[in-house]
Amino acid sequence: MYRIAIFASGNGTNAQHISEYFKGNQNVRVDLILSNNPGAYVLERANDLKIPGVSFTRKELYETGYVLDLLSVQNITHLVLAGFLWLIPEKILRPYRGRIINIHPALLPKFGGKGMYGMRVHEAVIASCDRESGITIHHVNERYDEGSVLFQARCPVAPDDTPETLAGKIHQLEYRHFPAVIEQVIMGKTVEGNPE
């Protein structure tokens, strides 16, 4: 059995979709939801899903073994970042290298890097007058949004799109593709549409 821990910083809609996708799966399940924000709604979602939800501090992630111990106790095999805003430290990258997956709400390498998350990304896409955007699912390394690309899906940016309407299109791509790509990667299958 492969066991996922999801890291999230906010609302947690992707965390919920992923958890529901794997419910009843014989090979993969979500066993832990972690957040750097003790007030994040994702922890309420974890409670509703009957999945352990734990918050941690910056010190607990970067200066102690607290988070790594949590992962070890739960026998976590893979990490999924779903709207998680901090870099994963080397002490976690090392044992999980090649088994940490992130989603970014744009077509990397465009509109990535430190500080590029959420609505900031969609505002930048609109300001650039790009005619398409999308999602990028990628492995995680030591730098923001620079891990190897596993999958991309695209959507048009209409002339009358706002950051909010574009965010809606991106969310639909996330919900449609992220859980299935996670499963394909964990099970060692070729990712369909890899990468666009």
C-alpha cells in the first residue's frame, strides 16, 4: 500500500479531491494532511474526511525532525503538495526524492518561482496577454517550481477573462487531472499526455 501525505496551506479543495479520489483504492490512500497554517480550512476538510490533519510551525519544518517523524510514524511513501507555499527542506527532500509531486497553476517555466502562487499567478498571466494558461504537475526539488515536469494541461485565456475567471478554469483542470496523474506516477505508469 502506497501512503500519501498532502501538504497544503489554505482552503484545501485539491486535498479533498485527491483524498476522495483514492478512497477505497486498494493500492494508494491518503493517510495524512499537513499544513503550515493552523487556521487553514484544509484541516477542517481533513477532519470531515476522517484523515489525520496536523499543523506545524516553520521551526518544526526547518529546524527539527518533527515533520519527518510524523511522516515516518504514518509510513508515508509519497508527498503531494497541493497549494503548499514553503520550500521542502533537504532533510525531507533527501529520503523522498523522486516521490514528491507538486501542482502549479500555470504552464511552467512561465509564471513560476518564489512568490508566484494563487491569484498572483493568474494576475500575471492576464497582464502578460498570454492566450493560454494551464496547470503543471511536476516533481519537487530544492527550488520553487523547477522540478522535472510530469504533465501539463492547457486552457485558453479569453480576452475578457479576469484573474478570477481564469482561476475557475485552472481549478477545473486541477480537479480533472491532478488525482489521476498522482496515481499514474505512484504506480509507475506512463503519465498520459506527458508532458504537453
